[in-house]
Amino acid sequence: MESNEELRALFADDQGDHHGETHPQIVARDAARRQRVSELMDVGALRTGEDFLHAAFIFQHGSALEDYWQAHELALQAVDLGHPHPARWLAAAAYDRWLMHQGLPQKFGTQYLMRAGRWSLYEVDPLTSDEERGRWNVPSLAVAVQRADEMNRSEQGSRHVHPAQRRLASATVAELTVEVLEIEPGEAFSMPEAMPQPEPWPGDGSAPLPGYLPAGLRAALLGDGGYCAVDAAGQIVVTWFALGLPLDEPMYLAWNRVDGDPPQLKIIDLGPREAIWVSATWSAVNAERPPVLIVRAGPETCWLIGGQLPSNELAQIASSLPLLPGVRAVKAV
């Protein structure tokens, strides 16, 4: 029995979109693909294990609990129709994602979140054994934890390996230096599939809410350790993260020349503090290379504020973010 060619093409488009970045245009294309797959399912166009596997991958990139559960069930059907690899892994991953987005521990250990600027394995049910993981083609828990370390090294390893001649731009204010370093295309890293989704802002004062947000935006949590503001449609407009950065280390930002001319760096006066504005950066949520503003938040941390907003609005948000414990409010003289 021949597999569905349209499904195969939809799957190829899905994989192309999710090779690296996730941004609003991709989210819209994901929704259109899920709609078309649902229509094909309604007319019985899914017949082979490959068909069900392709449909499962497309629903795995959904945005709602029912999408993840649909992906799980479709992957199980692919297994039943003799397509066990990678359908077994996908069934486990979709189930983990379904649990994670309910705030529950994942069962197998396939999902990762950004926590304060570093990737970490999302909480795992301790009752799941490596033997059970193996039956679903999922690596051991130790390997999953190691993968998080590898992702962080991939993202941050440039701190100590890039020679000075590859420095494209640099700026320094009191106790903060930002450098833009050139990377080759092969050095660029890809984000894991499980990007954090905006979640309701807590009302207990535990999260760092800026004193200023542009009209029409509301604050939301972005994974464990990230924060954002979304518009009326739920799209992310601005983000802020507290990133680990000791006083004696620069912040390195990677730039690939295929994305255009290197970004410009500019010092912004925030009153008691000074910040460094970067005209364009790589982003996991926007294809337009949005600007960011970087400012000291504490002796071991800095705030990174980014989004498609004018520099004066980013500056207002940055200046209204709280100092973190132990910070010295400093300004060059």
C-alpha cells in the first residue's frame, strides 16, 4: 500500500520549519498543517504506518494539550501498523509533552526547558525505569541529563574558544562587557523541539514584573526562569531573562554573516545603571533578528531584554526591572 504523498510533503515542510528556530510565522504554518491533516484523517486518507507517523510529527508541533495527545495516539497507530522506529520514541515524547504542559512530571524524559538562561531536563517521574524507557526507544535518564549539558556547551562554549580576530563588535560599561563573535554556519546550534509556552503570571509577587510595559501587553511566564509580555493574540512581543554572568566574564553573542551585517552596539543611559543595546540578535521566537538590551542585575547575573520594540521602550522596561539580590547599582563616570 502506497503512503500518502500529500502527507509526506506536509511532513517535509514541518521538519524544514522546525530544524532550528520557532517564530510566529512558523506557528501559523503549523496550525495550517494540522488543519489539513485533520481533513485528511476525516476522509480516511491515512492508511500506512508512515502516514500515521507523519501525521503524529505534525501534531507534535502543536500548541494545545489535544494536539500532543493526538500526536501520541497517531504514533501508537504507526507502531501498530509496523512502523516502530521512530514512532515508539515519538509516542513517548508526545506523552511527555502532554504531561509537561499540564504542569505534571514527564514520564520518560524527552522534554527540556530553559531555566535562567540554561537548558535543563524537565522534571521526570522517578518511578519510570530505564528499562521502560528502552522499550520506547528513549535513552536512559543519565543520557538525557547529559544531553542538557551538551546543549549548554553548544550554546555557551564560544566563551573560551573564539580567537580575537573573529570579534565583530564590542562595548563596555561598568561591570558589563558585550562582544559579538563571528561563527561559521556549521557552528550554529538548534533549539530543542519543546519551546516554552507563555503561562499565566503568578499573583504572589514571586516573579520579577517590570514597572513598565507598553499598553496592550500582559506579562506571562516563559518556561522556568523566563518571562515575557504577550499581545491580545497571545503572541510574544518582549522577553526578559536573568542570565548567569560573573563580573569578570564578557557576554558573548554569536553572529553569522549570512544573516547580514554585524549588529551595532550602543551604550544606553538608564539613570543609576548603563545598559548595552544590541541592534540585532539570534532569537528562538522571532525570525527578524530582534534587538536586545543587556544590563547588570547582580554580581552574578544580568538582565537580557529583547523584542520587536523601539529602543526607548526596551530601555523603559529594562530600567524598571528589579535589581537582584547583592547587585551594586553602578554607573561609569
